[in-house]
Amino acid sequence: MATDIRDISRRVFEEIWNNKNLNAADEVIASDYVHHDAQSPPVPDGIDGYKEFVSHYLNAFPDLRLTIEDQISDGQTIVSRWTATGTHNGDLPGIPRPGRRFSVTGMTIARIRNGKFVESWGNWDTRKPGLPA
């Protein structure tokens, strides 16, 4: 029985982001993974690049919590609408740490092959209070 791609996506959100287990990326991110997110610093392709992307935000927002609000899938692509909350207690390039709580909404579209993310596109609202526009 094939794994439902919603389960794979939930693992990315829960295990990697919420439980801060970067090693789980080895199981759900493909070695040739490509990340697209114009609002984030560029990262190399592959598992290490994804870990770098996650680390960038977990360092700035140590209590970051992602909540999946909705998911739609077609068998090889999944769209996840999510809310991220936390406290900006770490530095981001060009943005000092204000120590304020924040909440932003966003979406991730991920293409999955053989049970792993091979490519994803992120889009999130940077205009919310607590994050610079």
C-alpha cells in the first residue's frame, strides 16, 4: 500500500519543523530536492539545502510552530495552507530580533516522487505585524 502524500507532507511540518528534527529530512526530502521561495534566502539543492532553509528560520524563531490549516492533493502534488506562529528571538539578515510574537499565513506546493519531496514552492504573507514587509 502506497503512503498517502498527505502523510509525507505532515511529517515535514510536524517532525522537521515543529519537533525540530532536521534528521527526518533524510527520510522525506529527495537528494535532488529543489526549493523555491522568493521571500527566503537561496539555499543549495538537496537535503542539506533544505536543512539549511529550516535552520535559518528555527534560529530566528526558536519557538516556531506550523499548523496545517488545509491540504489538497492530486496524487503527486500537494498544496498545504498553513499558519506559522512564534517569537522573533533570533537574527535574520538585515532584520534585528525584536522579541515580538508573530503569526503569518502561507502555502506550500510540493511535488512528491517515491515518497519524498523533490521540489516545493513557498509563498507566505510577510506583511503581517511582527515581520518586515
